[in-house]
Amino acid sequence: MITGPQLRAARALLGIDQRELARLAGLSPQTVQRMEACPGSVRAVVDSLEKVVGALAEAGIEMIAEGTPSHGTGRGVRLIERRQVRDER
């Protein structure tokens, strides 16, 4: 499953905006915006999601699902499960 925050992180690594990702994927900027707005798993037409993931892969981004090891090299982003941080004031 791909999440909205993953898509935003992928764009940040590439240094591109939503319009550029939409252009690379052959989609409207509004479609990319809706995908990225999902707090959890992206809810989109499978074809649209495949286009975005394909465009990111073509640009050098490896999307890593939760619990999946990465076998590639280079920079990347992985959000590890956060522990609750207590406020000790």
C-alpha cells in the first residue's frame, strides 16, 4: 500500500511539485493532489496509482511498503513506527 505521505516524500526527494509529478504520470494535478491528501493508504483508481508509481520509479524512486526490505542503493525515506513521546515538564 502506498500512502499520501510517501508520495509527498518521494516528490521531495526528486525536488518536483505536484504539477510535475502529474505531467510525468500523465494525470491531472488535481488527481495527484487528492492522492497526496490521503492520510493513510492512497484511495485512487488502480490505473492512476500505477501511473504515479511508474513515473516515480522511472525517476529513480523505490516505494517501500511497510515491513518490506529495500534492496536498492541510494537515498531513501522510511518512516519507522514512532514510540509515544511523553512530555516530562
